[in-house]
Amino acid sequence: MSGRNEDLQKVLAGKNIPILTLDNKWHKLLAPSDKTQQIKALEEKLNGLVKRQGKVTTDGKDIVKIKKKLMSEVLAIADALAKDPYNQKLLKDMEDHERLLKECNEKISVYEGEKKGIPAEIDKVNRKLMMATMEVCYRKIRENAREITFLDDWISQMRRELKKKAVRKQEMEEANHRAYAYMHDIFGADVIELFDRKYHPEETGAMIKKEKKR
């Protein structure tokens, strides 16, 4: 089994697998009752990573905007200091801006690192989810195949039984018809009418009428 999984991994290595939890067809593929604990855990983890990726991207863009604004303000402060180099407020503002710029750079570095690492983690979890999904789906397919074979056999057996019973029914109808015809020819219509009333209750009346019409 491990060798087979390794072969699958090699074949799938170059394949682009869509993010399953974002694919509506994946949700249709598995009913809630089909999801194992492993699938639920991987689904939750994958959703968390996708959400984190979106947040990192958005927060990264926001930090870049803040950095650009700070740099613009630093230039303005630098111009002001060139005219008044000992202005304590300007010096304090410059110090604060430099600190904030440093913090921005640190956050941008962290976000860039996450942005590079998250896609690989998403792909890794997504592939694990794919393997777990395939295991469940192919188990269901095997179970359905066995049930289909059983039903095919049952249907074939029922068809044979139905054919036998249809033949038996036809033979019995023909036997009744012959008996009724012979009695009618031997004893006459008036006598048969009397015996019809004696031996055939109402529930079999329809059958007798049918035989009379034949």
C-alpha cells in the first residue's frame, strides 16, 4: 500500500489540484455523513490556511500603504529639519517615524515570509484532503459495485421466476378453458349454467365470464 501511495504521489507531483474546500463540486461529492474525522480536520485546517492567506495579503497591502505614508512624512520632516535642525518636536517626530518605519519593515518581512510559505502548506494539506476524499469515494464505489452485482443477480433470478410463473399461469388458464369447453360440450349450456351458480362464488364470477367469452 505504501508503494502504491508513493507512485500516486509521483504521478500527482506535477498536477495542479484545485483547493477542494473552495470547489462547490467537492462539497457535492461528499455528504456530511461521508466525511471522516480526518477529512473534517483537514477541511478545517485548509479553510484556516486559506483565510490566513487572505488576511496576510490584505494586511501586507495595508502595511505597505502605511509605510509609503510614513516615508512621505519623513521627507517632509527632513525638509523642515533642514531649516530648523534643533527643533525638538521635529526631532521627536523623526525618531517616532523612524521607529514606525522599522516596525513596518519588520511586519512586511514577516508577511512576505508567510506569503511565500502558506501556498506550499495549502498545497500540502489540500493533497492530503484529496487522498482522504479518494479513499472514501472509492470505498463507496466498491460498496455500490457489490450491491449492484447483488441486485443484478436478484433481478435475473426474479425474471426467471416471473417467466416460470407466467408460463404456469398460462398453462392453468388453458387447462381451465379446456375443462370448461369440454363440460359445456358434454353437458350443455343449461346444465353448466346451473353448476356455475352452485360451484362458483361471486369472487370467481369474473373468471367464469372470461371463460364464457373465449
